[in-house]
Amino acid sequence: MKLSEYVEYDATGLASLVSAGEVTAVELTRLARQAHDAVNPRINAVIEFYEDAETVAGADAGIFKGVPFLRKDIGSTEAGRLQEKGSRLFKGYRPNTDSYFFRRARDAGLRTVGRTTTPEFGMSGMTESILHGITGNPWDLDRSAGGSSGGAAAAVAAGITPIAHGSDGAGSIRAPASWCGLVGMNPSRGRISGGPDGQDLSFGLSRQFVLCRTVCDMAAALDVFSGPHPGDPFIIVQPNRSYVEELTQPTGTLRVGVARTRWGAADVDPEVLQAVDSVATLLKEMGHTVMDMEPLNESECGRIWLGCSSANSLEAAARAMGRTIDADTLEPINLKIYEYVRNSQAGAGDVHEALRSMRFRVGEAIQTFDILLTPTMPHVAIPHGGVYSTTDPTLSAEEWMEVNAVRYQYTGLFNVTGQPSVSLPTAQSASGLPIGIQIVGRFGDETTLVHIARDLEEARAWSHRRPKIWAGTADK
């Protein structure tokens, strides 16, 4: 198989070739390495391609049959592998715990071949850090790939692997999916276990999943990673059929609430609103009942994210590693957040009450709809740097959180409510940049999202679109 052929397949497509004996898992790993070598020097998405990637244990079985996979450098862990969290404080750190997520990945035949960039502690929507530098968007290197799963998104968009691990605490899968032209789902709270040592991370705001290019891969990944483990705080109902089987089932008629107005202080680009209007029209043509919805202006998100930040655990981690927390180990904004949380009088009870109150308000406001249709991000990918980065010292901790809450006005509140949501690359701007639209489902109802995502992919096929930086041109 040539590299130009490898990049044309999604993960389930490559797995089918392995099953048919047309290519081996080791050959796929070598092709992923070739793709990495061709494009990564330009996008800086992968910070380590494992030297022993070809011999990773248990990677030629399961439904994915050895398909190359990448791990975001924060969140779920691989025992003994570096996990530096985008921070100088954790430089050289190797956890000794294998997460349930990567145990399931291996059992399913995903061969983890390396790790991807993330902003420090996954805090920013811009994947840039003092430790690892700036990750470029394959569609336009002068623009951000988004964050905090920007390295994963850039790697998949450029063709290094067809699927990659990500995590989402306020939009960190969906935002880079929108800016890089990918499918990015944030599952329901509790759908994907964070165990054995990260269950209900950040009061359940943050969830682990994947970024990929097709709805079929998204459905297959749901089948792989869904399900409870010992120690999970609660267990949600599992579907009657596998999500891959649901790809063949009818959607039914849905009540769709459409967000045509801004939900925060940031205006929405006209091209983004046009993309939402276009999908709303398409859904109406499919027979669904489409209604405009009132804006969900939730001003509490910034304060909640401050209260749920990882700053409380940094002191113990630094002490265990024999390191100190200061300007040499933390970036400017994260140092301010650390100091803010240390000096804050708010306790866990205050955060829990803010979470409960927001879940109630949002739940009550949208209970008449089966799904919601919103922009994913209010604008296309923006240039690197500026006040959105944790490396910029301009704003206070509170100001920085509020600025970012405005930009994540359509995504962050659904981390609070726990509802599943997916960004789909249904449109492009006049300049050729991807535009993602977000579909939000009822709590625990990923099945409906699989159905509607499949319908939109069939009607607005996006698999033919290619960014400027694309591994498929390397061997031509």
C-alpha cells in the first residue's frame, strides 16, 4: 500500500483491509510513520512517535485490527509512557497507571503510535505551549488548530492517523474538530469511563473520546469505549444495539431547536450562521420539525471552570516530583489560575451548586426538543497567539476564563449538563476554512446523534475535502 492510498481510508476501512489480508498492521504503522515524517515538521502535532510502535502488544486484533492511533498528552494514560500535559512542571513525567480507555483501545486493535500536543493542562483553546511550541492548522498554518485537542485534530486532518484520542472539558474535542474539518463527539457524562483514577474528572465536565473523519469511525469508537468500570460514580443505560448497527436504522422524526442567535458576547460570523441555516433547511426537508430556540446565555461557565480547574491538585503533584510551582514551571495564565484557586474562599459545595443550578436551567429550557442545532464555534479558525493563549500574561485569571467562556458559548454549557454533542464539518468558508455545526442530543442518547450525523454526512459529504498540508501528496 502506498501512502497516497493509506490516507484515503478511515479507520474502519483500514481495518477491513487488514481483515482481508490486503495490508498488515505493521505496514499501517510504517505508513503512519511515513505520513508523520512528511507533514509533522510543518504542523507540529505529534511530539513523540514511539520508536517501538511496530511492536505494541495486542494491536492486530479487535475490530480495528492494528489501525494506528494517537494519544493526547493529557487525560487517559499509558503506563510507562511520557505524559507531560504540555507543561514544564511535568517534563519527563511517566505515569505508572494504564487507563481503562487505553486498555479498551488495545483490546479493540487500536495501535497507539505516539502522543499529540496540547496546551498546558489542556486549559486553552489554542494548542501552543512553552514546552512544545505552536501546533499549526493543516488548512492554514497561520491559524490555530484549536484546543485543547489541537494536536490530535491536526494529526488526523493532515492524514497521519485516521483517528486519535482527545478529551473535552468545554469544547476541547468539538472546537478543534470544527476548525480542522473533522467529526468530533463529546459523549454523555458517564458514557466513557475515566478510570481507574480519573472517574468523573472535574466534576464530570471533562470526558475522553476521539477525533476522526467519518461517522462510521465515530460509531465504532462508541462501541469500543462505552461502558462502565468499577469505581465509576454512576452508570448510564447502554443501547439495545451497537452503534455501528444503528448506522443502518431509521432516524424517525425529530423536534429540532435551532440556535440562530449568539449565546454570549461574541458575534457569530455570517458564514457560520449561514452554515447553521443551511443544515436547518436540510433537516426540515428530511421531515423533521425545525423551530428557533431562545438563546442559552449562561454567564456562570467561566466561574465554574475556575472552580473545577486542576490547580488544587498541582501542589501535591509538584511535591511528589520534587518540583516547585513558579514562573519557570507554569505558564503565566495557569500560574494566575493556580494562585487564584489557592486564595479563593469558594469551596466544592459552591461549585456543585453552580453546576446543579445550570443543569436545571438548561434542562428546563430545552426539554421540548429532541436535538439542538448550533454553531460549534462562533467563527472559523483564528490566528495563533493573543489573549486566548495561556502564554499571554495580559489578563487576570477571572478575565481569561470569561474571555474563553465567550468563545466556547455553544459548547461549554453542555459539558455542565452532561449531554452528548457532536461537531460535523458540513461547510467551508469562502476562503476554504472548515466550519463545524454542532448537534446536541438528550442525555444518554448518542444513538440519535449517530442517526442524524449519518444522515447529514450522506447529504453533505465531506470526505473529499483536503487541507493544504496533506500526507497523501508525499509520495506523488
